[in-house]
Amino acid sequence: MTRYPEILPVIDGTHHWLVTGAGGFIGSHLTEALLSLGQKVTGLDNFSTGYPENISLAVEASGHGENFSFIERDITDPQACREVMRGIDYVLHHAAFVSVPASMNDPSGCFASNASGFMNILEAARINGVKRVVYASSSAVYGDNETMPKIEAETGRSLSPYAMTKYINELCAEFYTRVYGLECAGLRYFNVFGVRQDPNGAYAAVIPRWIDAVTSGKTPIIYGDGTQSRDFCAVQNVVKANILAALSPSSPGKVFNIGCGVETSLNELLGKIYAVFAPERKPEALHEKPREGDILHSSASTEYAREVLKYEPAVYLEEGLRIMQEVMTQ
């Protein structure tokens, strides 16, 4: 992130930020960006899916490790949440059960982390007088709604426990803002990608998984015929949106789509990955049956985020892939 400071909003003064899920993909980028902007950051993670290495890389890249502290605790522990929230000004909540397919296999685990854990975060923030909580929602809340592009006011029936928990988060956050006066803002992410995204595991995101396959001479797997589409959003845009949502006077109680507003099929994505990471190879893929709980098409309307947050995507798919390629070859 420090290579692209021009895309980040200006933060007046120094504040104390809590990043939950700091060892994760997005959490580590938020940590790096905030530290690079001279902010004080506390990271929280239980390392169920995140990695200590991500935090080390983020802190080193920021050049301001003296402003960082870390606590290894779990958001399902209410007492831990209350303790870590003391003295915090802003919370960027990204600790979560993150996989749609995994949530189909373990709905109870998903609800424990994403629903109960989020309530612990909200209650701890309320008790400790936190200024604002910005939390990660998901485009999965649109479920079976076929409207394209996706508009914040029009959701559908959930297709997975993961999607249900993210919608529950939005209801809880709105309630805490309206009834308790705890300012909350939600961000519905659309297929975020970038460096430090884990390519391993059965439920890895498609871009790092395919990059890993292509660069190691393997054949990528497409679940379905490849015509399903997504709005791929570089992590730099997500970092920018989090800071805007934390500081905007108009964001509390609202939820925003965070994407690029560009629809790309998986077949098109695969071609772009080959072009950047293995231009000497002809694109090829193995096709397997679609995964349960996955939606067919997803693209964000970003008009509301542009209007309220002054959010503008700064890094689109091709540039985001080139950034990843540059980092990997350093």
C-alpha cells in the first residue's frame, strides 16, 4: 500500500485504530495503510485463517512499526473484545468466517464467528465509547436477486449461511446506530483480490488460486462453465473505502457496495491471468460442477458509495494483476 499513497484519503491528526482480523489478507493491508499514514494501530487475530507473516510484512512495509501493537484473542470471547477496545477511536472489523463453501459445511461455526462474534464487537465498542465501527459485509447478501448491477436497497434470499450472517451483521449495526448511537458503516465487498491473499486450501479465492496454478505449470479449475461473472476489486480500493467510511460524516447507519462496477466472466478472468503471469502459455482450464451456494453473476453499482463516501475505484483488474505480478517477481 505504501507504493500508492496518492489513492489514500488524508487523515487529520493521529487516532487509535483497531483492526480485527489483522493477520488476514484485507486486515494486513488496512494495518499497513494506517501505519503508513502515521496512525496508531492495534491488531487483533486468532490466526484461524490469518498469518503472523502477513502482519510482519505489513508492519515492515509501513515503516512505522513503533505505532503497532498486537493482541492474539478471539472475537467469540466477549471479555477479550471489551479489553482490546479500551482507548480505541475507530474499529475496522474484518475478523470473520470467510468462506461461502465452508459455511455450507459448518453453519454453526460460521454463525458463532460472524453473528455472535460481531455482536461482541458492537457491544464492546458501545461500552468503550468507540467513535465508529466500519465492518466488512459482502456482496453475498444479494443472494438470488438477479438485478444487475447490484443496488444496496435490493437484496434477495440468502444462498449460504455466510450470506445470512453478513445480512444479520447489517441489521445489528443499523440497530446499534439507531438505538444506542454507536456509529457503524458497512461495506459490501465484491471479490477483493491482491497480494497476501492465500492461494492454498479448498476454499481459496479464485484469483490467487489460479495465479498459483498458472505460475506452477498446472491447469486451473473452473467450477461451472466459466460464464458466471464477478466484479473483481483490488484491495487498494477496499483500503481507501474503509478510511472514507470511518471518517465520512454521512456514513453512519448505512451500507455501501465496494467494487469497481465492471463485470468480468471467469473465462475472461482466466485469459487475463494467463496474459500477465504466463503469456507464453495458451489459456486452458479443467471444468468441474458448480459449487453449492455460489451466485451466478455479481456486479456492483457504486453510485451510492460515490455520492456519500466520495469513493472512486483507483485500481482496476488488469492493473491489480500487474501489481501482484510485480510483487511476486521482486
